Amino acid sequence: MSKEPIPLVDLKAQHREIAEQVQRGFARVMENTSFILGKDVAEFEAAYARFSGVPHCIGVANGTDALELALRALGVGQGDEVILPANTFIASALAVARAGATPVLVDCDPRYQLMDPDRVRAKLGPRTKALMPVHLFGQMAPMEELEKIAAERRLLLVEDAAQAQGARQQGRPAGSIGSASGTSFYPGKNLGAYGDAGAVLTGSDELARKVRALRNYGSEVKYHHPETGFNSRLDTLQAVVLLAKLERLARWNEARRKAAARYHELLGSIDGVKLPSTLPGNEHIWHLYVVRVPRRDQVLEKLQEQGIGAGIHYPAPLHLQGAFRHLGHRRGAFPVCEAAAGEILSLPMFPEITPEQQARVADALREALG
Ligand SMILES: *Cc1c(COP(=O)(O)O)cnc(C)c1O
């Protein structure tokens, strides 16, 4: 009986599949020494724009920067409020704060744990400048209703698409709906680099031009800097990795969907396990497979004892993080996501996970809950 540990994410199999292509690409970049914004970056940007059905993709240093630069290019800053969910990775809100604006947090809906349009409406005010839905765990927030609110109130819509590369809603790709969107190619994302990387997507020529300048010291013409910019470019070597992985992403996402279906079947009959729900109209790409269980911390510990790399995304909502204490929310402010935070459990999920591994996860979970 194999007792090999099962990691939450296994990046080794993907590397084996692309290793040669990456080696060749790295060798080529080193040979021609165009390390910054080389041809591979432009090629990846074009390919990812096409993949996302958006006219422009601008590669940047990471996902947090992508969101910050998108907000800055849109003119969001000091005095502005940006509404976003309290249950997201901290980077969504850090980007808002770093752009100089104030994050306004909202609770999620109880079923899908996505940004809830009704709760967004309750937070609208004279300073609201933008909505930032997060496409959490691989499925998109309810965009149609959020677009309606944005249109009614003349608000900007900036998608955090870091967990949704290849996801769709009513056929529309993640990242293609807002005025702009930011995504992350952190290694563990569905499309992951071999280090930090990210991108801004937008349909606007003007906005794309602004982001390109912002990521490159605020410059469009070398050594001319009409504005204060950043050094936040997508690394050329990372572009080589991303190009190799992008070719395979649709197939890998399909493998994740199959794995999710298998989990549904294996776990559906276990008492106490609440399966993840997919919002109708969403094509989920299962960045994470998140169930809810009672006595979560004990269950997690038991799984880890069995070598199963389960995790929690995320143990505390943003309003309970020290970094955002100054927003003045107490425990109890967002009861839906607080309750979820105590029950959620992310199970191992990656395209290459085998039915045997999934069966072991299911057995361990049944035992832990028994
Ligand atoms: C990963 C992630 C980010 C940030 O990306 P980095 O590349 O780590 O800066 C932002 N938002 C969400 C929802 C993420 O999961």
C-alpha cells in the first residue's frame, strides 16, 4: 500500500512535461541576453490576451502589482473607496491600499462564498469608485449583477482574476469583463511561473498604454519620465515558462474538472462533508477544491498525519487581519465569511492527481470525521 504523501499542489509533474521546452527557451534567452522585456514577454502577452479574449495583456512582476497598476492607471487613489470581498487572499486588498484608496470589505454569499451583489449595494457611497470582485477558488463572481451596479452608479469594475485562469461565465472569460483585471502567475496558480509574475488585462488601448508606462519607470520613451512609475515587469525567463504552460492550460483545467467530479462522487456520501457549489453559468477551473467540515482543525490535523496536504484558504477574513485592523471591523462584522473560515478545508487538487490519490483523500476524510 503506497503511503506517499499527497501534496496540496504537485508542480513536479507539470515541470516534467515542459522541462525540455523550458530548457531550450532559457538557453535561447541566455544566448541572446535580452533579459528585460524580451521577445518572449511580448509573445506571452499576445498569447495570454488571445487566451483571455481581451485585446491587451501587460506582463508585470506579480499579481499584487497587476491589481495596483490597474487601479492606478484607472485613476483610483486617495479618497476613493473600492468595494471587495472580505474573504479573499490579502493581496486583493493590499493592492487597493497601495494604490492609495480605501478597501471597503463586504461579506460573501453563504452558498458560493463569492462577492454578494446585495451586500455590495449596501456599501455604496459617495466615495465608491470601483468594485473589485474576486473570482475565488476558480469560479467567477456574479458578474452580470455587479456590472449592472457598476453601470447604474458609474463605477469602475476591476476583476481579481488570479484564481481563475481559463474560467468562464456564460461563455465570457475571467478577466475580460471589467475595465481592467489583474492576474497572478504565482507558481501555485493554475497558470504558474517559476517565481513571481502577473499581468493586467484590458480592452482599452489608452489604459494598456498607461499600464505599460507605469510598469516601466513611468516611461514610454527611454529616459523620459512624465510620471512616477514602478519597476514591475514580467521577467523574460518567466515568460518562457508561461508560454510553455499556456499551451497546455486548457487541457490541465479540463483534468482539474474531471478530478473535481471524482471528488464530488467520492465525498458526496460522507456524513458531515459539504461539497463546493458552482454558481449557475460558471465554468469552474478548480484552482482549489474547498469542502466544509465540522471540527475542521482536528480533521485537518488527522489528514496531515496521513500525509495528505490539505490546507485552509483562508483561516481569517481580511477584516480580522492585523494589516486591516484600522478599518475598524470587529469579529461578527461579516458573519457569513467568518463562519466559513472555521469550516473550509482545501483538498489536494492539481491536474495530475490520480483516482487512487483521490480515493485515499476520501478514505482519510471519512476516517477523520468518523
Ligand atoms: C495570488 C493572488 C493574488 C496575488 O498575486 P501575487 O502574484 O502573489 O502577488 C491576488 N489575489 C488573489 C485572489 C490571489 O489568489
